[in-house]
Amino acid sequence: GKLEAKNLKNNTLTNPTLNGVWLLEYTTSDSILGRGSSSSKVGPIYQTINTINLTAENSETVNYFGLLSVPRKVSATLRVMSPSKVAVQFQRFTIGPISFQAPVSFKGELDVTYLDKDLRLSRGDKGNIFVLTKFKDL
């Protein structure tokens, strides 16, 4: 909260620092953490943000039943709602070699509440907090 208060949130979506690959360091989201599923996270979770094309992608490696490690990702389109907030419409899920269209009902919102060249804080529409560090630029 204190760090977010220092950020003016002015035009974070047009700040070129936002574009890039971000490493998820912490979240309160049960679904992203895989709580209640048969899979467990094996590797880091990355989020690629491209505000020029208004796209995002989350990618990770998961382990199913302790036997099989599989890359998994979801791609999304973004729609600007305010200078710091986007509507997220998930488009496509990929699990290993299998890819399929996301249901239209798979959507949300993301508000970038703090941004500098190394750190990004965001809040989702379900109250979840996301703390990410910059992995690389696009």
C-alpha cells in the first residue's frame, strides 16, 4: 500500500517500462498458484506485456501427478479502461502441444498500481495482488 501510494499511476499503460517479460514473485491468486488442482508449479511464472499490440501472455511449467512436466501458457488481449487499468480477455490456452480457444467468459481486469524499471505491482478485479520483477525488455 505505501509503495503504491508513492506511484502517481499516471499513464502507467503508456510507460514503455511496462512492456517486457515480468517474473511473478508473489500473488494472492489461488488459481495462479494452482491451489486445489492436481498440478504443481515446477518453474517460474512469467508474464509478457505488450502495450503496443495490447496483448499479454502468462507462461509456466507445471508438473502433473508428479510424473510429467509440461509447459503451459495463456494468451490474452487487453483493452484500456483507464491510464492504469486494462480489461483482460483470455484468448487461447496451450498445454504442451495442445492448444484451444478460451471461453468468452474467461476475462478480468488488471490495474497497474506501481511501476518502475525493476518492479511492478498490480491488482486484479477479484482483489488479488501481483508482485512482479522485470525479467527482460521486449
